[in-house]
Amino acid sequence: MTKRSLRRGAVTTAALIAVAAAPAFAQDEKKEIQKYQQMIAEGSPAELWELSGEELWTKKQGPKNASLEGCDLGLGAGKVKGAYAHLPRYFKDTGRVMDLEARLLYCMETLQGRSDKDARARLFGNANKPSEMEFLVAYIVGQSRGVPMAAGASHPKEKEAFEMGKALFFYRAGPWDFSCASCHGEEGKRIRMQDLPVLSEPPGARKAYTTWPAYRVSNSQLKTMQWRLNDCYRQMRFPEPTFGSDATIALTHYMAVLAKGAPYAGPGTKR
């Protein structure tokens, strides 16, 4: 046997060993990631956002010097328990499907008399100064913990929103010709230490949607679903969506409907 043949044999053997070891390595790696995720979840300070949000919910603000306690999130004025699990949904008083953030903006303007400019002045916060919206969202979603997801899906406007969200999920555009499905359309994808679930199928939607909004350990902030969608569009190099737009609400509604029946487990904790 020549030296060249020996070298070829060694390379082939090494390659076969690597291939054989890959599944075991991947399993070990996945277990370590799960341990890490469990560890950061146990020390999540999301509860602090919930407590601050509850204070804001009862705080009188705006020209009308009113609180948000009379806000109807879909289950009746002032009813917060389980409300998030039923959103997005159609609201007769606005004639449109709304998610939590859009509904909160509406209540700030109608109940508290605040201008649209004032209500939207600071929708996304930072580590030094979280936003009012993030606090309120944390409090409200926490009141649906353990409640099965049941977004509206029977009204014609809700069916329309679902179909729009589905179309947007698979819509490819931008300089990279990306869509939501580019990252969340097939099994086995991951970015850094986060699995990328298939959001167009109920199992993946249930796993992901029920853990947002979430506290991000990497930047010590609680992030809303609207922020999550905006950041995805940023990474795809799309123009930033308008906060509370029909498009972002439709995408949220699409995932929420697919997540039907899964108990809400947020606010979650992410890397």
C-alpha cells in the first residue's frame, strides 16, 4: 500500500468517526443549552417589570387624570386575568383586530386623553430606562400565565388578519430576499444558542409564542412582541414596521391562532 493510499485511508476513517460522533455531540450540546436556558429562567427579574406595570395600570395620567383600569382588553372593562391569552382579537369599538400593544395605545388615548404622539413617545426602552409600554405589557401578560391561548378566529376580520399574517410570514423581499420562513420554516435551524422553531406549524408556534414577551438576559431588558417583530425585520434588512400596524398585528395573530390551546408561560426568559 502506498503512502498516498495510507493518507487517504486515514482521512476517510477520521471523517467516518466525525460523522458517527456528530449526533451524540449534537445531543450533548442541546442538553447543555437546555441547562443554560433553565438556569437563566430561574433567575429572571421579569417579575420586577410586572410589579411596575401594575402600578402604571392604576396610575392616573393624561389630561383626563385617569388610570387604565377601565381599559377593555377583550373580556370587559378592567378585566386583566386571562385577557392576553385571548389576543389578538376583533374589537367592535375600533372595527379592527388589535394586539395588546395596539389596544393599550387606544386606551391611553381614549381613557386618559393622551395624544397619539405622547402615547408613542417611547415605545421601546433600554437597560437604563425601560418604557411604560414594556412595564404594562409585562403586568398584563403575567395575568394570563397558565391560561390556554385562544386568540379570536371566528369574526371575518379575524379570519382576514390570519390570512394576511400567513401571507406576510412567507413573503420574500428585501436585499437578502428573506422572509420569516427563511429562519422559521424548517426544522433544525438555530442562531447562536437559540433554537429556531417552525412558527408556521402549531408545535413550533406553541413553543415560541407562549414565551413572549420575554426578558433578555443579554441586555437586561424585557422585550415585547412588537419589539421582537421589529428586530426580525431589522435583521432581514426590511424597513422598520409601524408600531401597532395591521401588518405586525396580522403576523402576531397568525402565530397566536396556531398556538391555540397551549398554556401561556410568559413572560419568558431568553439568552
